[in-house]
Amino acid sequence: MNKINQVWGKYELKKDDAWRFSGGLVAVSIKRITNGWMVSQELLSPKSGSLAFERLSAFKPNGSETIYQTGRSEILHLLPSLPVKPVVLRNNKTIRIMSKQSVKLYLAIPINVQLLYGQPDQEHVITEMALESLSNTWFGETDGGEAAFSVGQRVAMNPDDLKLTNFEAICPVKITNTSNHLLELERLIIRVENMALYLKNDQLIASKVNIEFKGPEQISNLAFSTDNKIHGENPVLVAKSRNSGTKSILGKSFHFIKHFTQ
């Protein structure tokens, strides 16, 4: 696996310095100009199997450049991010969670790449690109659902069974059934906008999400945190969540539950 901790981080670009990121389906070149940046993007075919951020001897325009006027800061951050919409798991296994019981799952979620200037927060994003193509899906009823991305069936009970690529992060999920019903899991939505990304042994790991199922007509409690067993004793934060500072929310998490029984 590519040493991804040698890619993500903080860089200082002087005037006319140019660098190129490549990974997965995309490549982006960026040049420091007076009080801003010149950026060009391209699709890779075939896609790159590794991540790279390399200095260019010269910035080569391709006709698709965009200029961003951002001010005097010469600091550039190259950071991973989770998708811009929630992701939906369509389970291919029968998972039944009895009343007062819980289950731990691990999802593989494709990452994006962000280029940010000055400070590593969402107000300073220059551009963002998905490294893998994700399918759009709909979660919920036709008249009351929400748009999301599908991660298919990329789930395991043990993270080592996921066989992750360089373009995926592990997402730890714990579902606790506090209701008096049997919960049969079919479709699960993960609200990745509330998750940060951490690095452990060259692997990106998202915040752990604890989902409390309180019944078929109830909204779930969701709590986002780190876990020493998963993230390490001293978690290494690589990228903040899009909704930075949000540690718990209420939200719908399940759909197409086949049946509930007392």
C-alpha cells in the first residue's frame, strides 16, 4: 500500500512553484501566482493505483485552468475528505440485532482529495475531487428521502477482510438496539459529513459512529468519537469533519427494514 502519510499534509509554495497530485481517476496541477493559485484538472485513463504529490518543473496549461484569488498566504494543504453526501450501505448479509444487543461493522468508503489554502478548514477549500466514481442513490421514501452515494456491499465484521485500496478509508460503525423490537438490517445510511479522518499505520480511519436504534418509528441517536482500540492511544487527526465540532446528532439511519417483531 502506498505510504499515504507522505502525501497528506502542509506545503509552502513560493511564486511560480507548481505541483501535481495524482490518484485514482483524477490529477490536479496547481501553481502559485500573485495573491492566488492557478489550478487545472484532468481525468486519468487508466486510473492511477497510487497517490502522488510531486513538484513540476513547469506548469503546463491545458485550456481548463481556473484562477483562485485567495490573498497572500503561500500555505497549501493537501488533505483527504469523505464524500460530500451521506453514503448508503446495501447489506448483502442477513444481520439481525436482537433487543438490547449490538453489532460492530466496518465499511470501506472512497475518499476525496481537497486542496486548501492558509488554514485547513472548509472555508479555505480551493478545489475538491473524488478519486473513485460513486453511484448516486436515494435513501428513504420518494417524497421524504434524501440524496446519497452508494457504497454497495463494502462491509465486513473485521476490518482486515475489507482489502482496502489506497482510495478508501475504514469507517467503524456500532449499532445498538435499545428497543423492544428485532432489528433486521437491510439499508443503512452513514452521515460522513460529521466524521473526521485519522491516520493509523498508514491507513485512513474515519470517526467511529455509534447508532442507537430506538424503534421503527423513532429517530436514531448518532454519536461520533474515536476509539483507542481502533484509532490508537493518541489518534492522529488528518482532516476535520465537514460539520466540525458536531459530536452527536439525531437522524434517520435505517430504511427497508424487512420486519419488526415484539
